[in-house]
Amino acid sequence: MELTIYHNPRCSKSRKTLELIGENGHEPTVVDYLATPPDADTILDLATRIGVPVAELMRTGEADYKNATDLPPTGDDAALAAWLSRHPIVLERPIVTDGSRAIVGRPPENVLTLLDT
């Protein structure tokens, strides 16, 4: 199984999720999404795989979110995905995908649902 993790190495939940993946015998592709932000299409695809609107992938406590003057309406997934690609710090983390499904690793043990199949 090929896994990809959208990872922030400074985030303890993201580090723990990556650790759990390794402990279960997988070596995922690691995307440091702050250095290499996913494009809008990728964010839309991840939201679809998780089964949530893009607004649910936003960290509303982040200063970039709170101070945003250009935030699109929360019901506009395409516009929000484009905005998130420009403000990746607001993207929920970590996100792990196996190519067909995806989860948010909060709590990190959520990743086990991808590894059990």
C-alpha cells in the first residue's frame, strides 16, 4: 500500500501519525505541505476522499485564518481550496491518503483505519 502524508514536522500530532505509520511497517511519501503546498485540485480531492467540505479542513484558530481579509465564503469549496493552497498553514494536519481514501490524523490513531485494510 502506498501512503502519502501531508506533514508538518513541527506538529506533535503529525509526528506521532508518521511514527504510527512506520511502526505498522509502512514508509509513506512525506510531503512537507508548508514547503510544498498542495494545489487547489489536490485539496479538493483530499476533501472528497475524507468526505468533508473543504471548510472542515481549515484550522480556524490559526492567525492566518483569523486575520484573513480575502477569505472566500465557507460554502465555496473551489475558492476555499484555492485560498488554502496560498495559505497552507491553515490546512488541517496531518492528512494521510492511500490513494483512494484519506483521513486527518487527529487523533493520530485515526491513521490505523487506513492501515487495517
